[in-house]
Amino acid sequence: MAMPKEDTNTTRALRGLENGSASVRLQAVLAAGTAPDPRFVDKLVERCAVEPDFYVRDMLTWALTRHAPSLTVPKLIGELRSERAQARSQALHTLSKIGDRRAWPAITRALLTDADDEVARTAWRAAVVLVPEGEESELAAALATQLGRGERETQLSLSRALIALGAVVTPILRAAMADPDPGVRRHAIATERLSRNPDAGFEFAIEEAKRIVALGTTGREE
């Protein structure tokens, strides 16, 4: 007995997700997102953790956003506890794109301070998208504990996340401008400068912050 066409297409897409060719996997994910089917969800989430190709990973996120959040969000939250860094970061990225605030309680301080920079950066972006109204100050305080962390790309990600939270970050940044750690002071000053003059760019802001710290001032403008 022949299988219905829908079942054949589903089977083909599921098999394609495991193919050794990135272009074949990309087409399989495209098919899964174009014709959403609950049977795809587990495999799409599973593939997020191990997919080596950036474009395929991006398409995996898109395909998952095409499925019902009631199916995808619980699965993605489960991935946040994975020992595999890519599983955590890709799940966070996908949750931020879905935008379902029921995922907010799963954005823990452990994720915001994850030892893996890519996981932490993705957690910062997801947190800014998912934070409930009224909890921005608490989130900003948690994010501020990461000031001074990492290289420029990581620091820029944190600055952008803090700035996206709006005026609630101002007193937190001002306090950080007087931190004993010069790296924290520089990053806080650069973030404050970037928030006031985004067109200047982060490189300009960080160089200005270095000069201010070297002069022994806080850079605060009363």
C-alpha cells in the first residue's frame, strides 16, 4: 500500500535533516518550515544542538518559529539545561525569535553568566526580548555583573542589551563607573557613551572610556 504523499514528504524531510550535505539539510529544513508538522519539532530541536552550518542553524530557528509555540517552547526550554553549549545558545536564539514570554522564567542567572561567551551573549539578547514589564531593572542589575567581560564582540553585545532596556540602566551604569575594576569602569563608561551617541560607534566609545579611566575620572556628566 502506497504511503500518502504528506507522509512521504515528511519522511523525506526528516531523513534530509541527517544528510551529510549542508545544502540538502537546508532544503529539508525549508520544507519542514514551509509545511509545519508536529512530527518535525523533536528532530528540528535535536538538530539545533549539533548542526555545524550557520545558515542551516538559522533556517532551523525559522522552521521552529513556524510551528506552534505550545509544541516548541517546552522543548527549547529543555535544551537550556543541555551540557552542549550550542544546544543552549541555539535554543535561546530560537526562543528570542518566538518571543513567547512564558519562556522568561527559564532565562536564569546561570545562563546570563554562562561560562561560554556565545551562550551568554545569546542569553542577554533573549532576556531583553522576553523580560516582562516591570522587571527591567532587575535584569539590568544582573547584566551589569558581566561588565568588563570578554573581548570587544562580547562587550558590544552586553552594551547593546543594556541600552535596549532603556532608562533603568542609567543608575546602574553610573554606579559601575566607579567600580574598583578598571575593565568594568571602561565598559560602563563606553556603554553610557554609546547610549547617548549611538552613531559614534562602540570603538570610539571604548577608546574614549580608556582615556577617561586613564585620567582617573569616572566620566560622569552631572
